[in-house]
Amino acid sequence: MPTDPTRITLQRGDGLIVVDVQNDFLPGGALAVPEGDRVIAPLNRCMALFQARGLPIYVTRDWHPADHCSFRGQGGPWPAHCVQGSPGAAFSPALEAPASAGLISKATDPARENYSDFEGTSLDGQLKAQGVTRLFVGGLATDYCVLNTVRDGLRLGYRVCLLLDAIRAVNVRPDDGDKAIAEMAALGAQLVSSGDIA
């Protein structure tokens, strides 16, 4: 799906959300997203741009207890992944998040799954406290945590720019990622690339 060719100038009110670039979602991880490592370079580029302009950056992570309901051992659909304090839950060492970036941990309740970075977290309150009205979103995975974060961001009244070159899908079904992108666009997300940001 093509991006909007309009160049984007960052301004006060913009915020960046970097979704779940954790070792377990990268090649070789417990729940590896195909080509998941390809999101890192464009996200690093975006973080550098946002940092240079003093704009908010948030990095998010799955931070599951060992008995989380989403794990197959507890009857869920996924292999155990991103267990609190484990190497798989750590961010990729190639991810160049600034020290000033906010950290959002989600899905910490063993009895609840949370795909959205907004669900069960303080993210919305933190963004609003900083005057953020437009979100740029990238990370893993397109068809789960990115999709649900974008859905909630739009529902909560933010304008959302989806960074197409900085997302990759699990694709349990081969077209899940494409369907997720189409849904986000239909809901009002603007499809952009990291290279569109001036």
C-alpha cells in the first residue's frame, strides 16, 4: 500500500511510539516476526529526528509474568515470550532509544492479554500531559500490537501516522498484515514512511 507522498514536518504536539522491538520478536526469538529486525533502522532514524527536536518518544514492551494467559502452557495461542526479566524480553541491542525515552510495560497481569500499548497502561495520560496530538507508530507486530495501538490511538482522538517501513507482521494467515494496514488506513491512520519526515 503506497504512502502519502506529502513530506511531513515534525512539530510540537508530535510523539513517537516504538512498539515491542524485543529479542523474542526478532529472528531467533521465541515468537519471531518474519524480518522483524528490518524495523530497527527506520525506527532509529525516527528516534534521532524526534530527539533532535525535543519531541516525546515512548518505547513499549510486552512484560509478561511466567504464567501469562497468552502462553500455550496456560491455554493461550502463543509460545512463552517476553517473560519479565528474561533475555527475550530485552530490547534489541541495535535499537538506539535515547535515555530520555519513556518506557511503557504492558500485559503484566497473568489473567489479561493486552495487545494495545494504551490498554492497562499510563500511556494516554502521559501523552496528553505532554500535549501530544499526533502519533507516529512503528514496531512489532503489524497485525497485533501495532494494529491495536493504532486503533486505540485513533479512538482516543489522536491523529496517527503509521510508519509503513518500520512495521512487520506475524502473518498467522498470509494476508493478516495487509488486512491490518488496510483497516488502520480505513480508520483514519495516515500511511507514511520514515523517509517522508523532513
